[in-house]
Amino acid sequence: MIGQIFPLFREGHLLRTQMLEAFTDYSFRFGELLYTGYANGIISGCQLTTTEDTIIVHPGLVLFFGKVFYIKEPTPVNYAPTDELRILKLHYLGEEQTESMIRYEMELSLEEDSKQKEGQIEMCRFTLQQGAYLRCQYQSFEDWGTAYDTLNMVHVPYAALGHSTLHPELLRTFAKEMLTHTLENQIDISFCLDILSRGGAVCSEALTAYIGLHNGVGTVKENNQEIYNGLLDILREVRSGGNQKKVTSKKHRSILID
């Protein structure tokens, strides 16, 4: 028989082993099953804000090797202008087990190495110039890819089936900007509406398939930066009217009836 026990913690009741086991199964195992087959990355939350000298990582959920971790308190990381690339990374340091608990350790650090090693998740990257302020707000889809004096979130992996993917809010910005134009291509319309109707991340396979369909080429495997560049090219094409030209330039045959 398949069933589920929900413990009821009430005043005056004894705390039994079965109740604790049920609580453990629900609170910890449920997340692991829910994200089976997902790649490492942010699940939700983990918003970044900045002050004059700190980047603050706000509460959120992160997936590491099939385990869901909860960042429960805002965590500040100090920074300074260096005129060089800096990457904020979340490191998984492993686990420490005792007779009564398993403790998982993580830490945040700023690094120069842009490569994401095993057990690391990039939270942002930036190059801050002397005298400049580090921005965390974006004016447009193109602005998300700004290299200087701005938190660049393009490379940040979001947990998704198979492979990590792009920041959901970045994709929502793309869809909103696309829909401000008159779209003639039904693939563009369907894709943008699907993004806006979702509450979370869009898998990278869907993104590369869309770029391929729009450009009339096969689907290829790409990383976050290449996917972002592909979406930016499409947006620029639509802005310039190229999307409409592609459709209206088709020749139409007519039949004359005597």
C-alpha cells in the first residue's frame, strides 16, 4: 500500500520516532524527487542587490547535485572597483555527518577565474571601474549583457531538466520587448507568450530550438552566452523590421482565369 503520513504536532502529545521520520521524508526527500534529472543551478529567489561596497544575495533555493539547499538569510559579500572581471560564486563544500545530523556547507566568494568548476554556481559577474557604482537594475534585454559597472547575470545557471538555463527574468524581458513590435512570425509569438505564461525557468533545449526555428537552421547545443547572443540578434532583427521583411518578401503566385 502507498500512503503518506502527516505528523500533527500538538501540545501535550508525545513526539514519536514515526512522526520525526515522516517529517524528514516530506521536508527533505520531497525536493530531491521534485528536481530529479535537473542540472545544478538556482531554483528560485537568490535576488542580488548592491550597496556602495557590498553585493547582497537574498534568500532562495539552489540545487546542488540533486539536493535542494535553502539560503535563508541575506548574505553580503564585499567588493571594490578593480577595473578587472570579478565573478561571484557559490561553492558547495561538502557534508559533515554526526550521529544526530548531516550538515551541508556552502560559501560565497569573489574570484577572477571565469570557469565554473564542479561544485560551483556563478551568481553574477562584473567589471567595476574606478569611481563607478555597481548597478543591479536593467533597462532592457540588451542591458542585461552589459560588461561594465553592472551585475551581468547572463552566465548564471538556473536549474532545469538536462542542462542549466538562463535567468527567467531575463527571458521575460526578451518576451516583453519582442511583443512591443508587430510580429509576423507565429513561432515568435508562441514562444514569447509561452515565456510570459510560465512561472519558472525555460529549459535550454527549448531556447536553442526556438533560435534554430527562427533562423531556419537545426538545433545546436549552446551555452548561456551563445543563447543570449542568439536571442539578442533576433530582437535586433525585429526592431529593424527584418522579421516583417522575411515574411512579406515571399513571392505569391496568382492564377488568371479567362
